[in-house]
Amino acid sequence: MRERALLSGAGVTLDGNQHTRLTVFAAIMPDPGEEDFRMKEPVGFPIGFVSLRTGLSVHVLRAWERRYRAVTPKRSAGGRRLYTQSDIDRLVLLKRVIQKGQSISHIAGLGQAELHRMAVADSGAPASAGTRPQPVSGIPARGCTEMVDACLEAVVRLNGGALRRILQQAAIGFSRQAMLETVVRPLAEAVGRGWSEGSMRIVHGHLVATVIHEQLVAMLNHSNGDTTGQPCVLITTPTGQHCYLGALAAAVTVQDHGWAPVFLGANLPVEEIAAARSILDPQLLALSITCRVDDTFMHDQLDQLSTLLNGHCPLVIGGRASNYYRRSIETAGAEVCLTAAELVTFLE
């Protein structure tokens, strides 16, 4: 099932002359990626990395700092937030205490010792920062598997209503990125595996794709507002690529990190992509290539798009099929970005 591939990482770099290079990432939603990466700035951790470590969205982290002074990260010379390991530990403690029914307004001013006491009460386990996104409500980790299983049962029965209700519950119980990581991705992966093994039909894949599409669009629309001053990223898929869920997932990710995504749908000719780039003048262009089509045609598209962009805009390409075109990508002077953590690093 082609729809099971969901994009989840991107990267962009500049060369010494400040001309943009093409940057390609191969991370896709169904393939678990490494969460850890080498920090380029040893003085602190960027907010995107902290979001991945704690399972708290960037919006929550900023709100806790601004409204409650829960933590006070340092700032780089360029104004970027830089968190210490102590900040991360404190955020994890705050989240665990909130999961026990407390509100952030009541506990933000408490010391570490008191937070630790409240976090481990009745659990007997020390608090620690995990490397994977965690629920931000009272849903236990085992509930993620149960939620995915319930989704699969609804899919088998072609019960779209039940599937939508379960995903809505996940949207309430998890941060946006945690939902993509712990519910949507495993669901898409399981349905794709079932289709490959013959236990599910094409119609099951279409139902899942339709419902996930609705959920991702709702996530984007929910956050739509004034994007003045936000860097713009243009997101689409090239000709022959009809699967666009990965592109939508990428749009949610970049939006969560302060970018303004412009999604132009799927199957767009490179000339139209270049025209949109000229009109919108985005800071980043992201493409999703999830299906292997005619190799010669795809190689020609990549080469033509590189020529049309002429270094005016960074390009990121993701999706499972991007690995098939690695040679063409490297010939174009591109780099490979493998993890979601790298996406956050580049976006920050």
C-alpha cells in the first residue's frame, strides 16, 4: 500500500558562499528513526530536540516558559532557546506530575525535590527523560498499542466512524508529534504490512488513507492563524507521486516548529513547482517521493527541478522511494538526512 509511507524528516544547509544546496532526507513515518543525534551547539539543546525528548510540543514548551516560568532556557547569540539537561529533567518531572492530575499553574514554581516526590508517588520509579515522544495526558504507554489495535479492528470492519473516534481520542491524549509517532505511524505501517501479506485489501488501505488525511488536515487547520513573519515552506509531490500523506505529515511537523506550510497537493509537474517557488518565494521546498515509478523519468524530473530552482531555494526530498534515487540526488550535490531529530535541528 503506497499510502503507508509518511514523511517525517527534512534538512537544509548552506555552503560557504551562502548559496543553497539541495538537502534530501529519507526518513518516513513507518520506519523507526533514531531519536538521538550529535548536537552542533554543545552549549545547550534546541527547542525541537527538547520537544522530541520530552514529548511536549514546541507550543507547550513556549507557553510554559512565557506564562509560568516553568523553565528559563538560555538564548544563543541569534536568539534561539538553548535548554540544559537540567531543564529537560525538570520538564519531564512537570509532565509526569501533570499526568497525575495536577495543573501546570499550580506546580510550575515548585522545586525539583518536591516535583520528584510527586512524580514518583505511588509509582516507585524514578523520573527520567525518554528518547521517544510520550503521551501528555494520563494515557499509559501500553494504551498506545491498545489504541492502534482498536484502529486496526475498525479498519478490518471498514468502520470509518469508529476509526475517526479513536484518532480523535488520540489527538486529545497526545501531543501532535507524539500522535504521529505512536499512533498514526504504527497504524499506517500495520495496514501496509497487512496489504503486503494479503491479510488486508486495497479498500482497507483507502479507508485508512482517507481518515488519516482528514486528521492531518484538521491538525493543520486547527493551527492556522497569522503567519506573518514565519518562514514559508512549500510542500508537494512531483509527477507520478499520488501518495501525499507523507507531505501532509511533513506540513504538520514544520508547522509545529514555527514554519508556515503551503501544501499544494500531489502529482505536480516540476514546471509548476518551480512556478510556485517563484510566486511564493519560500525559504524551503519539500517534496515527498513514496513510490518508485519510471526511474529514468524520475531522474530527469530531479535534474530538471534542480536546474529550474538554480539554487534559489533549498530542496528537501523524503519518502521511501527516495533511496532508489540516491545516486541522482548525490550527483546533484544533495545530502541525506535520516532522522526526525535532524528535521527539527534544521528547522530550528
